[in-house]
Amino acid sequence: MTHYSETASGRTPAQRSTRWSGVLLGLGAGVLLTLAGTRLLGGREAATPETDETAAVATQTVTVESATPAAVADTLAVNGTVEAIDLLSIAPQASGLQIRQILVREGNAVSAGQAIATLDDATLQADLRQAQAQLTVSQAEVSQQQASQAQAQASLAEAQSNLDRIQSLADRGAVSQQELTRQRTETVNARESVSLARAEVESAQAGVRSQQAAIERLQTQLSQTTVRAPVAGVIAERLATVGDVSSPGTPIVTLIQNNQLELAAEVPQAQLDQVAIGAPVAITSTTDSRISLQGTVRSIDPVVDADTRVATVNIALPSSELLKPGMFLRGAITVSSRQGLTIPATALQPQPDGTTQVFVLGEGNQVTARTVEVGNRIAAANDEAAQVEILQGLQSGEQVVTSGVGFLQDGDVVRVVE
């Protein structure tokens, strides 16, 4: 049997250890490469769904509203001027007196009977005191004449009594006919004195009545030194100043009765038959966006202007501090009403070619740009936003984007908020 020793084989223990270390290192590197390749391939497979998910991320936060059926009005556009329905000129009744105070200004609301101005009453007060003094004199004159009348009546009674006595004596022949004639004459004179005294009393009483009438007249004139509003309303204009002399034909102020205003709108003859009494009218202003009111056709003037072929339609306006006589306003008179499909006006996106688009919300919150045909517009009222009628391009119930429209593109995915 032959025995080999480590020395005989020609390899030392250190050499065998080095060889096995290389083998192990090679196996380890292979395992690492395999794991790395597996991880790399797995990462690529997982990347695909992540890319798809990224494409569906919302690009814009929007609000939407549904297209809904609503009453749509056909309107007639008009322009006009604000006027007072009843403009009263308030002038003093007393004349020849200076205006001492004017107590109101333009725009002030006044109630019926409220003082508007006062006139200088010094002269009238002096005349009143004089008339009252003269009345006292006249009343004393009446008393004096009444006393004279009583004395005349007493004299007449005495003369009549003497006449009766003398007549009795004359019948018996106890007195002369001459004495009887004298007594008769005395009685007639006494009766005439009574008549005269009665006339004097009546004259004095007439003087009293005249002075009483003068006093009443002066008192009336004094009451007229305070110029009052005959009805409630709003002061439209001050026409006089302190120091002016009053005259019944010269107004101090003008008053809009009950602050009732109307819009005098011009309507061409050809369109006049479309306007009905009581028709609602949307009132707006080109210079004041706060004015958005609802009026009513109150009347139509019976005469058409022969030169312009235009008639005036009077539209009653609601009370508002924003309205002033002389303002220029626009109106939209409702001439007919029908059912239509409406959406908020903010959903519209005008295009360079003149068309109009909206963005319709679809599945997965993806929006689609769609061209629509727009009809009548419904102005904002109270808390209701402005609406537009859609004639073609939408169905009832479809949802359209109402905010953020200008930043959207066809096919965008959006996030909808309330």
C-alpha cells in the first residue's frame, strides 16, 4: 500500500485554503447578481402601474352644477330715464313774507304735515295784536250801544204808558186834544229812538264780527308761516333760499310723493304690441352694478311721437336709495315665457372663433369640452347667480364645470368640491 503525505502531493495547507476561498467568492457573486437582476426586473414590472396611476391624478379643483329645466323669459330691451310718478311743488300760502328757515334738504324723507320751512311772522304778530285791541274797543262799543238801546226802550215804554193814560182822559173830555196830540208825537219819537238804538247796536256788533274775522284771518296767516308737507315723500329739490320773499306761485321745494319713481322707457311703435300692462321688467344700470331691481309695466302713453315713432312705457320701480330722478337705466321687459335648459353663466367659455364651450363632467371625473348654443340670459337676482339658456349641446342633468373653467383642457381629470 502506498501512502501519500501532504508533502508528497506537492500542496501545502495554505494553498488548499486559498483555492476554496475563490470558489466561495464566485458562488457569492453569482447569487448577488441573480438577486440584483430579479429586483431590477421586478422594479420595472411595478413601474408600469405607477405610471398609469400618475396619469389619472387630478389637475384642477372645480365646482360643478347640473343643467336643469327652468322658466326662460323672452325679453325686450329698453332704455329710459327715472322720473317721479307724482312730483309736487310745495309753495307757501302766505305772500310777502321773508323765508326765515328751510328745514329740509334734497333726499330727506318727510311725513305728511312735517314742517318744511318757516316764514318771518313779526308783521303778522303785530297786526294780530292790533286787531285784538280793536276787538276790545268794538266789544265796548256794543255794550255802550246796548245800554242806549235799553234806555230808549224804557223811554218808549213810559211814553206809551202816558199816551194810554191821556187817551183815556181825552175820551172822557178831561184833557185837550192838543195834549193828546203832543203825547202821541212823543211816543212816536220814542219808538224811533228805540229803532235807532237797535241799529247802533247792530252796527257795533258788526264791528265786533269784523274784528273777529280779521283776527281769524291773521291767525290763519300765522299758521301758514310754517310751510308743511301735504303728503309723505322725499324732497327732490330745494328751489328757494333763506331771505327770499314768499309767494303762492313760487315753490320752495319739490316733493316726490311717497317716493314713488318710474322708468320712462322708449319703445318703438313696431314692438309696442309685445308690451303688456303688469309685465315684469328687470332693471339694471350701466354705471352702477349695485342696481339690479325688478319693476313692473305700469302704463303705456296713448300717444306715439310722430317724428320718432316711439311711445313711452312707464315702468313702476321699487323703493331704493340707489334711485334718483334723472338717472339713465336699462330694462328688460318680459314679453313671453317658456321652459328651457339653463346652466350658470360662469360655465361658459367663449372661443376665438365665436363659439362657446362648456366642460362636461364624465366618468372618472374626466371633463370633455363641448360646444353649445346659447339662448337667453337670465340676470342675477337676490342670491341666485346669473343663468344662461342652452339651446343645443347639453342634456338635462349633465354636470358642467362652473369654476376654474379657464384653466381646463379637454380630457383633464378634476377634483370636484362642493
